[in-house]
Amino acid sequence: AAGVIQSPRHLIKEKRETATLKCYPIPRHDTVYWYQQGPGQDPQFLISFYEKMQSDKGSIPDRFSAQQFSDYHSELNMSSLELGDSALYFCASSDEQRYNEQFFGPGTRLTVL
Amino acid sequence: GDSVTQMEGPVTLSEEAFLTINCTYTATGYPSLFWYVQYPGEGLQLLLKATKADDKGSNKGFEATYRKETTSFHLEKGSVQVSDSAVYFCALSDGDYNQGGKLIFGQGTELSVKP
């Protein structure tokens, strides 16, 4: 069965650089969630989209922005990167019929040097 | 706001031992409750869920019952295996009545099962 795809899997950036993380949800899933998991921490909700519109917003810094495109894939754009942005970033998707089941991708590990 | 608290780890057990990982929650509405498992270097996998009070979720020998009166959703397994070694996250969905919504996670409990 198709799963959530995230790219890249690993990313190394310098401070003050920008990064773009991509998420391809399971086919026919219309909702995408982004989470950030710091080392040894629980995942924290950043932002979500339903049918290409932002549906909820969590603790996402103003330096970050995200969108969902017409093919339902989503991108998380991160600017002016800081050391504290080093984390595992997960994307999850769900569909209208099974709102409560979020399927997670493998994550993108971002390291800011 | 809504929150989830789970027992601290790491939890170390011998193979075939009984497992309990405690999870309690605080919520203003009627959330759905979940257990996710994270194996080293991997993403989160849904282990089981319960969407209303007294529901029991079960999968792969694990089970948890949604207890509204004690606001708890403890994870249990009768006989653990080495392959169960992972980090377990309790979570709630902040949408009411099975409407979905963002997940709020507990801090995770690392389980290590020794042969």
C-alpha cells in the first residue's frame, strides 16, 4: 500500500539558510499535518491543511510557512534557520472518511550547523 | 489546553513479561485517543485507537481502554517480545466526536525488552 512520502530524508543546512521540506500524502488523502520532533521530545503540531486551505495552526515560528498544492502535496518552507530548528519533521495525512487516522511519513531529519 | 501525560521511561522488561504503560489526559471536549509506536530511526505508526468512552482498541496483542471516568488510556500487553522494543506515544485528537484534528502527544515511553 502507498504510504506518505517525505523528501528529503536528511538535510544539513547552515544557520540563516533556508530549507524546503516536501510531503506527498497517501493518494486520495485531502488533509496534511506537519509535526516537529526535537531530540528526545514528543512531536509538536505545526500546521495543517484541508483541501489546500490552512485548517489549523500550532507552534509554528513566523520564519516558517507552508502550503498545500492542487495535487495535495505540501511544502514546509523554513527561513533564517536557527540551531534550535534541528529536529525530525513529520508529515501525516488523513482522508475525509477516516479523520481520526493520521498516517505518518518517515520524516525529514534537519540538522542546522 | 488539552494535554497528555504518560509514565516516564525507560521501561525495561524481560521477554514474556506483562507490560503496562500509563497514560492520562486532560481535554475539554470528547477527544479520540491513540497509541503510536516509533521504532528507532523510523516514523510513527498507529498502534491502536479508541474514539469514545469504554471503547477498547487492540492490535498485535496490545490493548487499551478509553476510561472517561479516570481520563486514562493505559496500554497493556500480556507477553512482550524483543521486537516490541520501541518508543510508545499516547496521543489525543482535539476534534470532538471522531472529527479528527491535530494530535497532542505525551512525552513518550521508551520500552526495552531483553531476551
